[in-house]
Amino acid sequence: MLFITQLIYLNEGQEAIFDEFEAVAIPLISTYNGDLMLRLRPNPADFIEASMEKPYEIHLVSFPLKQILQRSCLTKNGSDSCI
């Protein structure tokens, strides 16, 4: 499995546009056999300690590694073999 952690930051006042984008983008994850394992929108009180800007949302997404490697090979040489 390949795991991707996304820390998402927004410009102030752009929350509605982000929600519109997510309504389109999140369903596409399953198109690639991905799984949105976690979508978290933390409140300021949820942070115990931070030495960086606090993200608007945090996503944890997983994809089957074998499929990613196969897609990569198809993209590079038009076959399902990386040889």
C-alpha cells in the first residue's frame, strides 16, 4: 500500500470553493482504487502542540501499490511490464 498524508491549507474566505473542489475530487479517489481513510478538520483546541501553521484539513489516503506500479509502467512504455 501507498499512503499519502495531505496537510491542506486555505486562503482565508476560500472554504466554500474548497468544499466545491472536494465534492468533485474525493469521489475520484475510488476511480484509482484509493481509499480516503481519514478526513479531519481539526478545531484549534484539538492541537496539543504545533511548531508549524495549523492545517485546515488533514487527509490520509491509501492506494494499492501494485496498481500504482502497473499504471506507472503503462504510462512510461505502453505495456504492463516495466522491463
